[in-house]
Amino acid sequence: MSSSFTYPIVDANCLFGSWPRSELDASIEAVTAARAAAGIEGAVLGSLRAATHDPTVGNAEALAACSQSAGLYAAGAVNLRRSLDPAGEVAKLRREGFSLLRVWREYEGWPLDYAPFEDVLQAAAAHALPVMVAALQLGDLTVLARLVERAGCRVIVTGVNTSHTPLVAEAVAVGRRCPHLFLETSRLEGVDTVDLMAAELGAERLVFGTGLPFQYAASALALVEHSSLSPRERERVLCRNVLELLGVEAG
């Protein structure tokens, strides 16, 4: 399926690699095919191995996968449960060519009010590296906004939803105060929520993501396609916002 848009759609939240549940095909081939079927040309790719087991090996996998095709940008991971020099690791990831930093508190179990995470945010700001992190419960976004404002970095938040952990009201409240926070769209659960977030925070604060391989690419894209956003706003959400965060010119 080819995209009906005149610009490349870029998925900010795409993972691949080793996953213990055999019924889920998370191979790079399967993830690439799913994106292509939905008409999604570009992606920020992160490694599941880096998220759950071995950041060193997983980060190398992500860089190798992104070297195979234009329009792919590598997300690097730092294990904040183990690292003794998280700021140094952030600097190393930037030197190696990573475009985004993902931290995996949902697998590592640390709270947002956590000194190694503060060190990472400050280092990310110093190296102009955007960060992606999950909001897991009520109050997370409030703490995160304070940390982000203090560090001055740019953060993309995943996990904002209306049902399982209702974070939309908190996202709107903190988003109004913290312009460095951006929301990834895959869990917004309905075009009306996309419209609400765009109306409250601006379409320039929404970043398209699919959540592959755990969620369906076509469903994530439909949230934006069937919203009431203008064509210019859709272009921002589906393409320009993430490219600007990555420091890439949309072409």
C-alpha cells in the first residue's frame, strides 16, 4: 500500500528484534513489511534486545538496521538500572550517530524521580539528543515536566491514553506549562483524542508513532488520517515534528 500523502510518513516509535514470545514476529523483516503495508516510509528504529537485555548488542543492531535504507534513524538505549556513567553513555551514543535516546523504565522498574534519569536528561540537552520515555501512571507526567524544564531537553512521551491509565487530562495540564514535552500518538485511542490534544497543545506537539510490533501500524495511522486536523497539521504530526526533533530536514 503506498501512502496517499505527498510527504514521507515517519514512525517515531518502531521496535524490532529479539522478543521471548514466539507468537510475535518482531524481526526486522516483519516490522519493515508492516510499515510498508501501511505506507509508512520512515522510522526511528529501536532494538528490543537493547530494551530488555543488552543495550550494547541491541544498539549495534539498531545502527546496522538503519544503515540499510534511507529514512531510518537509530534510537539508542541506556540501562539506567546498571549504568554508572549515564551521561557519558549519552555522549557516546551521539558520537556513534544515534538520533534519539530511549530509556526503558517499563522494563527496568525505576521511577521518574531518579538521579540517573536526571543525569541523562541533562546530558541529552547538552548533546541536542531528544529522549523518548513512557508515562506509566498518574503523576508521572507532572514529575517529568518539572525534570524536563530543569534540564532543558526535548522529550517524547509514550503511553498517554484515555482508558487503561487515563493520562490525557494530566498531559494537557503539563503540556500547557512545558513546551519541551511532545506526545507520541499510538495510544491516544480515538480520533477525538487526537483532535483534543491538537486543539489544547497544538499539532506541533504531537509525534506520530505506531508502537510496532506490539500494535498495528494501520490503526495508528488511521487515528491521524481520520482526525479533523488540517492537511498542514497532519503533515506536522506524520512527518515534520519528528524530523525537526531529530534535526533532519524534511524533503
